[in-house]
Amino acid sequence: MPFGINETMGQYSELFMLLAAGTYTVAFIAFAWDLAKSSKALRAVDLKAAHAGAPAKVPVAAGVGAGSAEARLDGPAGRAERPSSSTAKANAAGSGSVATADGDMKYAAERRVPARVAVALTTLAVLIHGAGVVTRALGAGRVPWGNMYEFLTTGAFLVAAVFLLSLIRRDLRFLGTFIVGLVIIMMVAASVAFWTPVGHLVPALQSYWLVIHVSIAVLSSALFTLTFAMSALQLVQSHRQKAVAAGGADKLGFMRLVPSALSLENLSYRINAIAFIGWTFTLMFGAIWAEKAWGRFWGWDTKEVWTFVIWVVYAGYLHARATRGWTGTRAAWLSIVGYCCVIFNFTIVNTLFNGLHSYSGL
């Protein structure tokens, strides 16, 4: 039996969502400021090195490890370590090498104030956002993912939360502008295009399988969002590396804060593998729920078909990269295609196609 509707909690939820969106916007500006400031600092180092006729020692965001082609700051004093011979070769001014953050993506000794401010603001936004999700659940007396509005707001919360959790182990602050930007887009779309007042679920959704099936789907989609941003940056970084290696000018200086295309591809592949496992369970639990609700495991409903299409695309991506040598830009494009299918499934299919899964609340 569903609980009663608490409209006051629903109003608090909307207020929290508005405050979270505003905080995310300020965090987005801070991340962009970090990219711009760091890019300017890198150019200044290059110019100074060029005038001095010495190799450019560039502090970078994603950290430096042993054998890195980047500079390491020597403690709080900020004195750069003496480069090894391999480092000097990699950073020689005018050599055509492409300076990027280290592939291990560990934190460097350098303290970037704008990046720290951006992470702090994102953390605050996630806390406010979480309060909005919780109050929505309290207002509806159920889990807060029963329609498109709730799915997008909860999904945006998980995307930001997963990003923050990833920062514990790796310095992925270079993704901040793109991840927070996607979160803002999701929240704006939820409020403008899919807003739905707090209310009860339709009978078909009043099942414990809603908690299991949809929660795994949302978490998997959050991980796919992270890899989408990495794959997009991989394409840009790959193009930049090829252009500079061919003797062209480095027109995307801020990309020096981003690891190499290969490093992005490797991390994206590992995260996609985890998300794919989650999506497999999404497909399986959806089939079990369908059998309990409609008496059949599979009925070729539009939503079912596109959930399977997403599974096939990412399965093809993992198989092609692992066994067929589909690396580089081909792997990145396949990952992006998979995410486009995810977006299509949760927007176009939910709103424009009639079927047993038409529960968007519109």
C-alpha cells in the first residue's frame, strides 16, 4: 500500500534542486577557470623556456609518476626537479612532443586553487542535490525514480557522486567541466521538459523490482556518462597529438592538463567493463520483472529492444577492443555511440514511443 503524498516535502525537494543547480553552475565556472588559468600558466612556462633555450618544465594536473614526461614540483617551495634525460627529450621546446598529464593520473604536489574550489563546490552541490532526492522520496513515500523527472534528477545526482568518488583514487579534475556541464544539462532538462508533481506510481511500477532494476540502470548510466566524457576527450587529445607530432601548432594548450589519448582509452575501457556488468543485470532483472508483471520475460517492447541494443553495442565495444584490436579513435567512437543509445533510450523512447514502459509521467 503506497504512503500518502507530502506536498510540502515535494516543494522542499524542488527548492533543493534549484539550489543544487545554482551551485553546480558556480562549480562549472570554477572548473573552466582552472582550465583557463592552468593553460595560461603552461604557455608562460613554454615562452620562458623558449627564451632561455632550455627544455620546458611544465607542472600538470593529473600528477606525475616515475618516468613521467612531465615536471614534478619539489615540495611546497615549488622548485621543479631536475629532469631526467628521457624527460628532457619529451619536453624539449620545439621538438614536436606533446606534453600531457601522466597516465597514472595521480595527484601532483602542485596545488591548483581553482580546481580545489571547484571540487569543494561540487561536493556542496552533491550534498544539496542529495537532500533534494531524499525529500522527493519522502514526499512521494517511495523511491524517487518513477518518472522522467525523477530519473533525470536522481541520475544527475549519481553522475556527480560517482565523479567525486573517482577523485579519491585518481586526479580526474580535468573532467570536471564536462561532467558538471552534463549534470547541469540533465537538471535543466528535468525541470523544463520533464517536470512532474510528486505523486503515486502507476500500479505496474509498485514493485520491489523497481528499486532493484532501476537503481542498477541509473548507476550504470552514470558510469557510462563518465566514460562518454573520457572518450570525447580522447578524440580531441588524439587529434591534438597527431597535429603536434606532424609539426603543427598546439592550439589546444589546455589539453596538456589531460592525460594522453591512450591513458584515457585504458581507463574508459575499465570503467565501461564495470558499467557493462551493471547493464547486464539491468537487462536480466528487467526480464524477471516483466515475467512477474506481464507473464512473459520478453515481448519486444520498444524499451526492451533498446535496452538490448545498448547491451549489444557495449558488448561489441568490449569484444572488439579486447580481441580485435579496435583501439584508438575507433574504440572511442564506439563508446560514444553506446552512450548516444543510452540517451535515446531514456529520452526519445520514453516520450515518443508507446509501449508497456511508457511511464514518463508526461
